[in-house]
Amino acid sequence: MKKIIIYTTTNCPWCHTTKEFLKQKGYEYEERNVETNSGWANEMIQKSGQFGVPVIDIEGKIIVGFSPEEISQALNE
Amino acid sequence: MNKIKDSIIIGASAAGLSAAIYLKRQGIDFLVIAKEIGGEMALSGIVENYPGFPSTTGVELTQKFKEHIDKYNIEITNDEVIEINYFSPKEIETTENEFIVKGKKSDYFTKTIIIASGSNPKKLNIPGEDTFYHKGLSYCYVCVLPLFKNKTVAIIGGGNSALEAGIMANKICQKAYLINKNPEFKGDKFLFNQVSKFNKVEIIYNALTQEIYGEKFVHGIKYLDLNTKEIKDLKVDGVFVHIGLKPNSEFVPDEWGIKNEYREIIINELSATKVKGIFSAGDVTNIPYKQIGIAVGQGIISALSTINYLNKTKK
């Protein structure tokens, strides 16, 4: 199974939607709440070149925002 | 062809989901079509004026709504509506109609429609706005402001969302400028009284934002001081635009004549439009107060009016 990292903030609705989407599909993921850890925030900005959340890192493939099609594609569904 | 439904609800936020609960309980055959659940409600930060929930968040409230529709096995059809129109044209305003709802993924057919498509944030339409979107500029303080810990931000707007952003910024940021083009705030006094006491939040009135500039990320904004007619500069790391909402009504035909000059859907006290079979509720309507509680109430009215209409037109 591919490693999935999601960068989130606590009350971001799209972050919740993305997590729900992955849960429903049966994928496990590591959540990095950038609100609670400035190191993760910097990491997210460095990886994606922007401030929007969620950012999904699927083994190096960076997806900004909730995009079911892009996530499915990156997971080779 | 998809089977003709009794009703289609467009939108799955406070108004659409409230309507769905009422239609379901009356055994109406309907669909809810939406791109996402929650809409602008989900983007609300702290919510403290929705009765029964002394202090909650938009995300939590959306989750509660979701639990409620799940109880009734109401599913959301994931699609984006691009057009609605008559399927079998008849005399407008005099006889019952049938409608086609064209989505990006499929076409749907129905006897009635509840338009509960809500609204989206308005844009400033100034230089730099598109360039720096997600590069320091955001329309969602709830999502992105936490990334500006100990930074300086500008919050542009004069309503509740701008004031709420100011409250959050006071907790997180080193400094926040609250830029209001008017001489006073339109938002709740309760919120304004809090913000006006904050040391970290500086309110600038009569300030018309002209430009957002930077390099890779935002470095600052320029605004016109309407008192002195001077262009002034503020060095900021982030810009949060909360200047109001634009109704999502593009898919409603202009020739129906049910939109006002702000593109809001014109409804009567029964949430009905002048086109028979077309109802509307929530932020997309011409009702002036855009509140979650009001959207819920209108959603319920639109559902009850739909049920009444279907009963009267039943053959």
C-alpha cells in the first residue's frame, strides 16, 4: 500500500472531506496537522510551494486541495 | 433516461440538507445533487449563534447534519449542476412543469426543484489577487490562518467573517490589519466589541484595497485611503479576503426572470419562485440575512411547500 501523508488544519472542511474519502476507500494515512507543528507547516509549504490545505503527499506526488480524481490516479485505482 | 423524480435538491448545506430531511420523512422520491457537503456552513469558524449549540464550529455542525441525513439513508449524488430548464415546456406560472437538471456527469429529470446552492466568496478583482491565491492570499481564514502564526496579516472585509478572522488572528498572529472600505462594520456588535479591544488588531476604516503584491509569496498590499486620497502600503505575509458572498445561481436561466440584480433567487414567504415547481432556500435567495439558522428554516419551508405542491398536482 502506498504511503499517504495529509497536511491539515484543525477546522478545514476540505481536510475532513479528504480524510473521509480515504477512510471510505480503506486507505491508511498519516495526518500532519500544520497548526500544531511549525516544522510540518514549513515542510508542507516547501513541498507544495503554497499555503492552501489540505496537501496530500502520495509517495512524492503532491496534490493540493481535495481532488478525488487526482488522489485515485496517484493511488493507481 | 433517469427516472423522473418528485423533487431534486441542488446543494447540500444547511438549507438543502434540512429540506432533504423533511422530504424523506414524507416519503418523497428525491435526489440531493451537490459537489460537496456543508458548503459555506462548513467554512464557518466558531459558530456561537446556532440555537442548541452554545459553541461549535462549521465543521462540527456539518458533521452533525451528515449524521442526521445518514440516519435517514439520504445519499448525496456527487455532481455539479450546470443548467436547469423545462423538460416538457408548458405555460409558465399557470401549469405544472417538468424539469431537466443537467449535471457534469449526468442528466436528471424532476417535477420540482429546490435550489439550495448557496454562495461563494466574492473576489476583490484587483491586481495580484489571482497571482497570490494560495501564495499568501486566501478566502478561508478557518483553513489557512493557522499557518500564519506570529506573522502579520491583512483581513479585508466589514462583516462577521472578517471580524471572526480578526478574533482568530489576535490569538495566532503577531499583528493583523482589519481593512474596511466603509466607516463602520456591518457585522455583529458582539464581535466588533471584542475585536476593537484587541491590541494586536489594528482597524483601518475607509480603506479601499488596490493591489496585492509580492514575489513568490505575498509581501504586502496597497490601499487607497478614502479620507486623504493617498495610496498607502502595508507589509503583510498573508491576506484574507472576506468581503461577502456571491450566489451560486449561474445555472438558473435568466429568461425565467427569477433572479434579482445581485443574481439572488427571488422567493416569496413560501420559498416559491414565480416558476411553478421551482423553490429556493438559503444563501442563494434574496432573503437578506445569510445565517445558518435562517437557511435551515427556509430549507424546511421549501420542503413543505414542495410537498404541498406535489400533493395538489398529483394526478
